[in-house]
Amino acid sequence: MNPDSLIYIAGHRGLVGSALQRACAARGCARLLVRDRSQLDLRDAPAVERFFATERPEYVYLAAATVGGIRANDARPADFIRDNLLIEANVIDAAWRHGARKLLFLGSSCVYPKLAPQPLREEYLLTGALEPTNEWYAIAKLAGLKMCQAYRRQYGFDAITLLPTNLYGPGDNFDPQTSHVLPALLRKIETARAAGADQVTLWGTGTPRREFLFVDDLADACLFLMERYSDERPINVGWGEDLTICELAGLIAQVVGFRGGFLLDPSRPDGTPRKLLDISRLTALGWRPSVDLRTGIGRTYAWYRHQAAGPAGPGRSPHPTDSI
């Protein structure tokens, strides 16, 4: 891949897609293809076919997906499995048939079994039951992973799969109905601070452990692996350390200046008890993340405050070309 390569970023308006645009621009990549949903609905097979037949991108970053947190997964299971299966099947197949040199598919760490040993190694995939609160999304992502493997085995298509941990950063979704845990907590704690509240309620027991990766680190890893990795085995991308939800809430409180306390609501679901990735295969290739969690939360908070000051406000709804 070089600055003159024709690169298509599917899902460029989402969290990961927008970070990929920033990373490609920083590398001097001048020929970027992007389309929003009004221009190209990736669930529409004939539309995807026409796009690839006309544009013929050389490299494809498949960062488009219908995504959301526990609440959204529970309320919209049909959307999560249908949209993601359609997007993956349409894009992977069209990219292969129209001569793309390589495709990078973004899976998710939620595809691992709920009770797999920790930290999660790539060989633990499909060895146990999934976490019920995100089963529909996870099954769709597993299907995309297997489709990449199948197209490599049968057609020799250079399709690779990355399994990123929990992501956050500028461009995240802060909608309280659909967001993931870190942006949801950041908004809730910042709202409490601004209102002078003395308490914030956390879902669940506060004991599940989660790992977080700043989205620009993931984008850097995507470019690194697009250039240096070619294998049917998926590869983990994470920070390598985790913390409890209570600890995360405390760290966010420090960053935003909230001095109140936290109340736990154990009637709400916890999700998977722990989800820490083993990133030894990735670090052996020579890549490591650079943005620590406190710094990343600070950058995300600054972006959120800037967005909140605008006319549209900080929240946004899920969108079929949102990123993971």
C-alpha cells in the first residue's frame, strides 16, 4: 500500500472509520473512497456491486457495522444480526470479484466465549457459549471472520480479520440509549458534574473487568497490519491491561472533575465477567499501542465538550455505516 493506492473505507462516518481517515491522511494517502449511507447502503447487494464494479478499490477497510451497547443489543437483535450479515457478505464478495488486492475486516472481541480463559487467545474462538447480551452481533461478526477465511482458502483472496477490544475516542456514540460503556459513563458523569449532583448510578455490580483501546491506536494498527500481516487466523488488537467498571467510573470522574459518589444497580446486567485480549501475536510483529487510558479519556472528553457546545449536541443514533 502506497500514497497512490486507491483505498475504500467502509463506515467512514463511524468511530473507527473516521480514525482510519485521519490515519490515512497522516500517511499521505491521497486517494480515499468514502460513501455515506445516502450514497451507498451496504445492505443493498446491487448497489454494492455497482460501486465496486465502477470504482475498483485496491484496498478495503471494512469498518461498517450496526453497533451498540447492551441496551441496544437487547432491544434490536434482528437489526444487529441482519444488517451486519448483509454488510459483510456484500462487501467481502464484491471486493474479491472486482479485484481488490486486500481486505481488512474488523471483528470484535465480543466473539469470544463468555467464560473463555483469560487473557483471550485467538485459538479460544468457538470453544464455548457466547455472552447472551450480545449474541446476535457476535454471531454476525463470527460469520464475517469465517467468510474471510473461506474466501482466502477457496479463492486466494487476501482477507484478514482483526479482533479489537473495547474502543473509545473522538467520534464515539454518546447516545444514552445505544452507546457502549465508556462513552455512556462519560456522558452520565459529566451530566452529573454539570448539574452539581452528588451521585451517579452504575449498571450492574461494577465488578466486570474491561480493556479499552483509543481508536486512533486501532487505526494505526489497521494500517500496520494491512501492510505486514497476511494470514487466515484473526489477530487480537488491544491495550493488554484491564480494569473494573467501578475503577473506570472513578478514572472518568477524575478527568471530568466529578466529586460525587457512585451507586450500584445490581438488577441491571453485567455482561461478560472479564474480557482481556492476549496481544502477544501482535506485539511480536512490532506494534504496540501508545495512548494510555487517562490520556485517551481526556481527549475524548475534550471532543465531547466541543460537540456538546454545537447545535446538534453530543449524542447520535446508530447507523448502518457506523463503526465498531
